[in-house]
Amino acid sequence: MRHLVKGLVIALLALPALALAQESQAEPVVTFEVLSYIWIAVCCALVLFMQAGFLLVEGGLVRSKNAVNVILKNFTDVGLGTVGYWIIGFGLMYGANDSGFIGTSSFIPTFTDTSSTLILLYQMMFAATAATIMSGAVAERFSFLPYIIGAFFVTSVIYPIFGSWAWGGSGENLGWLRELGFVDTAGATVVHSIGGWCALGALIVIGPRTGRFSRKGDVHNIPGHSLPYVALGGFILWFGWFGFNGGSVNDDFSNLGQILLNTHLGAIGGICGALAWLAATKRGFLMVMIVNGCLGGLVSVTAGVDQLAPGFALIIGIIGGIVVVASAEVLTRFRIDDAVGAISVHGFCGAWGTFAIGMFYQGDMFNAERMVAQVIGIVAALVWGLGTSFLIFSALNKVMTLRVSTKMEQRGLDISEHKEIGYSDFVITHVKADQ
């Protein structure tokens, strides 16, 4: 029975490709083209499903009184951010790029061919991921409307302009980082580090949550309300990452196995690295850190997922898991209150993974020229992402207050900003939003 079901599934997946090949009476290579369309479409769905993972991780790591707020931020930054990317961002990223710095065409694209349309859709999913990284870091104190406006700028301007440097251009007019030989196959820096550094810029502007740090320098832990949500969200992100990285496959699918295996080994390495560091520092085996370690390992292999030998993918993932835990401690010492560890997972691990591919590039390891190009790209992402987000959020703070009042923060953003609560059965005393 199991083999029968497996055969039926394979037959159903192959039917569209076979039908199109028969209709066109083309060479067998058409089958590969149609299969590539199907695969990229599946990858688009998997990357979108990652938003459910972000939602659960971030929702579980905040207090129950703020669950609706952070979940709704995930929903709306995907919606409005995607519109911004379609109107402005795609053109800035992939339009004609004679300067090497910014695209100047293809705004509000209306492609009719399947290949271009799928590329646009896939890039929309990446843009949404960059914005969503920020929502968890600034949770429990950032007002809803200013956040959505800021996320719109991240998706439509900050992310795509850096993307044009690393991925944009064609022929003799490549993005300036791409021209240098900068390598970032699936977006460890372009997507993840940019999202992490934008989160850091926002956090510098709005400051820590009330009660997180005392005037004497003590650090007070603010635990989330549902660690099972966090674990489930971590698994969903792990699952979705096969689409996030898998879309970078060659046209003939010759490196698909390598990409998927390295993605999986990165996650496993991240878990092992976080466990090892927690054991060495005797902090206890904290579930949040281990889940984040897994995500950090995934981010770390994303830059060179198609150019790594499996053993090096595992090593890079292990170091990524260590980077997650260690960098979170460093941020805490600098009184940076990242509610979910997004900067450690995406910012620092994205930088580490981008540098690592410069060292462990398969068949050409420790190439000094490539390593220099990687460092330049990492620094450019930090300066651009952190600098522009800090300026944008500082300007927004002059026009509208980014941070909710202390009273609203204590009451919870769910009831204060949305007039609803996520766990009504557990509320003993109802507090009206207008009180």
C-alpha cells in the first residue's frame, strides 16, 4: 500500500510536465523546464509557510498579553511589505543597473511569462522574510502603526537596494558587490543580516522593555508565555528552509541534493553547537537557545549552501549555534533588549555564514580575494542596514511616537492597541482599552 501511494504521488506530480511536453512535441528538455517551474512554485509556498514559523516563535517568546500584537505584525508586514516590494523594491533590486548601485526600471512589474513571474513571486517571499525578522526583536513595546510603516521601508527600500548590490545587474553592469565576487547564494547576508541589522537600528531608537534592565545594571529575564509554540515554530522554519535554499538550484537540478543536505546539516550543526556552548558555560540546556541555535545554523549555511562540502556545512552550522548563544550574551551586556534573539540568529549568523563560504568554498578554499570580498559585503550590509534603519526610525519617532506608553506596555499591547486579547479564558479581570 505504501509503495502504491508513493507511485500515485509521483505520477500526479509528473502529469503536468508530461502533458505539456506532449502538447508542444518539444525535446525532453522541456520536461526539466516545467519541473523547474513546479519546484520554484513549491519553494514559494514553503518560504511563505516560514511566516507561520516566525509567528509561532515570536508569539511564544512574548508574554501572553502581547501575543496578538506580535502575531498581527507578522501578518501585516507580509501584506504591506509585499505590496511595497512589488511597486518599488523589485525595480530597485533587479531593474536596469548601469551604476552598480541601484535599479532604475521594472517598477510595478507585470510579467506574463511563467519564469519571470515565478522569480518575482519568489523574491517577494524573501522580501517579506527580511521585514518579519524585525518584528520579534522589537516586540512588546513598539507601537503597531509606526512598526508597519517602518517595515514597509525595510521591504521596499533598504532590503532591495542592498540586494541590487549583491544580486542585481546583468552582463557588464553587475551590482558592485557582485562585481567584486561577493557570494551569497540564498541570502544569509542579503536577507537575514539585513533584517537583523534593521532590527538592531530599531532597538537602538526605542530602547529596552520596561523592567528588562535595572539602573544598577542587573538583567531581569522576561520569559515568553509558550515554549511549545517556540519549538513548533522552529520545526516549521526548519521545514520551510528547504524551500528558502532550494530555490537556488541549478536549471538541471544537478545540485538539489547538495543544497537540501547542506540545509539539513546546518540545522543539525546549530543544535549541536548551542548544546555544546550551553554545556561548557553551565547555563543549563535552555530550549529557547537550542531552537535559536538550530535557526542560526540554518542561516549560517544559507550563504554558500550550493558550494559547501557536507562536512563543512555541519561545521559551519555548529559554529553558528555557538554564535547565537554567545552573541546574545554580548547584546545583553550592551543593554540591547532583543525579545526573541533575532539579531543573534539572523544578523550575526548571517555574517558568520557569509564569511565562512569565503573560507570553505568547495574546490577553492581560503581564496584571499574571495574572503576580502566577503568581508566587504558583510561590512557594507552592517553599515547600510543599521545606518538606514536607525535614520528611518529616528525620523519616524519625530513624526509619531514609536514606543507605547509605560501604562500601555504594562497593560499589554493586545488590549491597548487592538482592543482584543489572545487568551480570554485566562483573564480574570477585564481591563477596557480606553481606561
